[in-house]
Amino acid sequence: MLVLPEQPHLRCMTTGAAEPRSLPVPRTLSLPGAGVLRPAVARLGGAVRRGIESLGRGSRFLADTARAVADVGTWRPHVVTQARLLGVDSLPIALFIALFTGIVLALLASYSFTRAVPLYFVGTLVEKTLTMELAPVLTGLALAGRVGANIAAELGTMAVTEQTDALETLAYDPHAYLVVPRVIAGTLMFPLVVGLAMVVGVAAGWGASTQLLDLSTEEFFKGARLYFDLFDVQYGLVKAASFGFAVTLIGCRAGMTTRGGAQGVGRSSTRAVVYSCVTILVLDAFWAVVWLLGRSPY
């Protein structure tokens, strides 16, 4: 009988018994650039997931706020106070912006017009641009910084110090006590502030036209009345109401969801201002598409 010699590499190092030869493991086929694409796809998927989660939390916050409107006895005593804080106290900054906007518009119009365009069209440009666009948008952006940051910081401080939890232990709905009066006050007061800004802006444009330009009062108001339509004021006030609703709601949500102490309050305030400004610009484009697209002014 033929005996084959044992192979050294088939013998176990500990027991000395022979082991079967292991087969080579096939290599995995890798595509070029797979190592670069995998982290990018993971980041994209994470961003999409976080966006969907944020949208869901925002929708739930809006639904809770809508349900809290029925609790009239809780939010009604606080509406007047919030209207003063959010609206009346915001008048100086809004009127200051409208004053210089009207002056700049009058000077810019006179600079842009040539001899082919009558100078009384300065009144037309000041009236149209202020009532329909600049007064609502510039005032909304300014109040987004003042009102949105104020609400987010105030409610954020209450959230991190567990004052909102204390409201629940006292059988108060935090949405009815904190959110609803601020949203209602902002929705009602923003159009009033913007309406006064329209008046001040047009008056500033008239003053600049009569004092700095070769334009009389009759000519300025001739141009202002030439293409005036009540729809201009209505359009600006409706936009202002939507801006007030968005700014206050975003500020309340940012404040109510604050976590992490003082740094969290700072992040919530910043987030409220940024999101409010972006939402104002989006709503401005939305109303332009809904009301102005295809509409004849005559």
C-alpha cells in the first residue's frame, strides 16, 4: 500500500491533526467611485429623512394650535397684551423704514425717468411700489427680526426652564395659553402696521418730490391717482396678514421646541428669524402668482 507523506501546511499547530486545505475567498467586485458615492447617498438620505420628520412635526404643531383655538377662555385675555407688544411697539421701526423708503423711491424715480416720461409719474411709482410690495415686504422682514426673535427667545426660555411643563400640570394647554394669542395678535396687527407704513411712505415720497425735485403737490398726486386702484391696498394688507401669521407661528414653534439651555435659546431665535424671512419671500411670490398673474389692472 502506497502511503503519501503528510503536508506540513495541512497539520494543525495545536493538536497536530491534519486540516483540510481552505479554498481562496473570491474578491468582491467594486465599481469605480463607489467609495465616494456611498457617503453622499447616505447624507442625502439622512437629509430627506430629517426634512420629512421636520415637516411632520410642524404639521402636528399646526394641528395642535388649530385645536387650541376652541379654548377661547384661555387665550382671549392675552390677545390685547400681545397686540400691544407685537404691533404697537413695532410701529417706530416700521415707520422709520417706510419714511426713508419713500424718499429713496422718489429720488430713484426722478433719476431713472428721462424727458420722454412726465415727472408726475414719480407719484405713480411711489404709490404702486409702496402699497403693493415694499411696505409689506420690508416691514415684514423687519418685524421678522424683532417679533420672531422675541417670541422664540421668550418661549424658548420658558421651555428650557420647564415653565411650559408647569402649565400642563396646572391644566392649561400651552398652545392655547402661549401660541394662539401671539398668532392672532400678529395676524391682526401686521396689516395695521403695514397700512400706517404705506401712508408714511407715500407722504415721505411726496415731501421728497416737492422739496428736492422740481415737482408740485398737484403733479405728484396726479401721478399717484392716475393708476391707483383699491386693489393695491387690499393686496398689500392681505400679504401683511399672511406674513404676520407665518412669523408668529414660526417663532412660537421655534421657542416651544427649544432644548439645550442658553445655547438652545440662541439657536431657536436665529432659526426663527431665518425661517421667517424665507417664508415671507415665498409668500410674496405665492400671492403674486395667485393674484397678479393674468390680472388686468383695468
